[in-house]
Amino acid sequence: MLRRLSLVALTAVLATVSPLTHAATAASEGKPVNRPLPTAYGALGANFNQNLDALDYRELRESGTRWVRGFYPMPATDQGDPAGHFAISTITDAGRRGYDTILSLKWPYNAASFPQPGSAAMATELARLDRVLPTVLDKVDILAIGNEPFIESLPAERDERLNVFYETVARHIIGHRREHCGPGCRTTLYMGALNRLDLADRRTPAAERWMTFVRETPEIQGVDIHPHIPAPGNAQAFLDYILPRMRDDQTYLVTEFSLVWYWKQHLQDTVSASFAERYGFAPDTRVWQVIKAAIDSPFSRKQWSDFLTSSSWFVEQAGFLREQMALYRGTGRLAVATYGFKQDDLMVRDFGPGKDPWLLNSVFAPYTVRGRGDGLSAPNYWLKDFKALQH
């Protein structure tokens, strides 16, 4: 059941106007645009993560979304001009076409120590930023500083060393933006993203310092969260943690969210008897085996739909997207949420009972359902709700 929205929250939900639209309106009225304008409160967009090269504008139009999000791995800067990397070229092309855009900068330090301020390694990181920032500032609407810092780091360094690194790069970005993009810069800055705040052991001193930096840095618009959770109710813990720790004028992003850990709990379940009989599977076939069969030989759209809707564990959570968006919008503080848009090759590679089943989340299912021709992916279960939530 949808919670009642306060007047503030309702206003926020209705104000689903992008910064581009705000700026265009101001310009048409002869008003100066001299500061970053609020992002689209309550918006739901398409998340591509590392797969921005899979973006198809026909599928975006079909979904009705105006927002596109992906991430750029900072080490890729060493391989050539960042503007030519598919992540940056795709996100900036989407912006030129009128879409609103979010780019997360990803620092993968899960196999190496964070560089110390003043070190040669930190100088290398800041030099990378100086190459990347001119290609995205004033071109993307939101830049998230970090993808998943508390995962993309060595477990032993998820302490003040993590904070020092991200605060250093954030201050560098703020300074570069001030010097080169100016007060009318289109790009707003968020710190991102926090994971598993529903677990007490993730609410650490480093997470507390992270939120303190967000709150006390005027140039930071808010924080990003990634509620990948085992039950819908767990998302509330994320909001309970971040909202009291933010300034009243700050908002938050939810650039990833899903029930992936709930789905994983059911991979070893026996498939429904009705589905097994209808499609010729043995009665003791497991859920993961059906998914593997769909990967090996993609199903028709009806067969994939029958598989999902005949599974009680799936049907019990069929309202997940609607309910989560009602929760986030109900705070009156949601800037943008983006949901997994397309299955990718990493989701289906070596699929088995221990695989994280991200592919069940996606709005489009190019790997488990036969395509519709002309390169168009088949819709997954979530497309209908995703479209409805654009309004």
C-alpha cells in the first residue's frame, strides 16, 4: 500500500523536471542561470553500470525514461583520451540528445592500497581527473564521486584511509569545477555510493565520516546509496541512516537498487510443477537450472514470463519497483533513482547455483529471451511498472 505523501513530498514528486529543462526555461525567459539548479526530484532512470555501450535509444524511448546512468573506471584514462571511451562518449551523446545524465567515477582499489595525499600515486590519480573532468563537467547533469567505495577497496582499508582518499579527490573535483566550469556549471556533485546500510557492521566510523564530509561540504549536493537488499523492508535502514546526517537542502541518489540477495536465496528452489509440465522440464528442476537453460537457448517472451509468474517467490515481490519508488519519493528528498536496464554478459557468464542473479532485475532481457528483431531486446517483467513510474 502506498504511503501518503506529505505536501513537501508531493511537490517533490510532481517536480520531475530536469536541470536541463529548468535551465532552458530560465534562458527562454531571459533569466540568468548562475548556479546549479535542483536535480529532478523523484525521477526514475535507466542504469547501465559499465555497459553504456549497450544503450539503445529505441529502448529508452519505449521505457519513457529521461535519465541515463553509468560509470567510468578511472584507470581507463591511461588507455587514451577519456572523451573517446565508450562510457563518456555515450553519456555525453545522451546529454546532447536531451537526456538527463549521471556519471559515477569508479576507483577500483580492491586489489591495491589507497595512495596517500602528496604521494606520486596520488598525483597520478589527480592527473587522471584533470584529463577526465573537462570531458564531463557542464556536459553531464550529475557527477557521483565514487561508485561503491566500501566494496571497491581492500577490507582492511575501509577506515579513515578510504575517507582521506575520497575527500582528496572530491576537493580536487570541487576546485576544478569552480575554476573551469564556473558558477553556472550544469553539473552537480554527489558522493557515492553506500552499500548494505541495513547491516549494523556497515555503519562504521568511516561511513559516519563519509556522511559528515557530505554534510559539511557546501559544494556536495548529497549522497548516493545502493540498496541491493534481501527483503524490501531493508531499504528503510538506508534512509534512516543518511537523512538525519544530511543538510536540509541536500538530496540523495539511488543509482542502483534491487532484490538480488532475495532472488539468490531461491535459486535452489524447485521450479513450479505447472511450469515444468508445460515446458518439458523434470519435476525436480531447480530455478537456477531453468535460468541456465534460458541463457543457453533463450526462451520466448511467453515462456520467460510464465517461468517468473509461476514462481511464488517472484510473485510475492512483483510490486517491488512500485513500492521502493513510493518509499524513496515519500521522503521528499529523492533526486534520482536509476534501475538496472539491461542484462549484460557478466550476468550470464558461468551461471550456476552460486551466481548472483542480477539478470532477474533488468527492465530488458537480451540474454534470456529471444530478441524482437532489428536489434531490439525483449522486455523483462519490470517494463510495465518502469513505464508507469515515469508519471
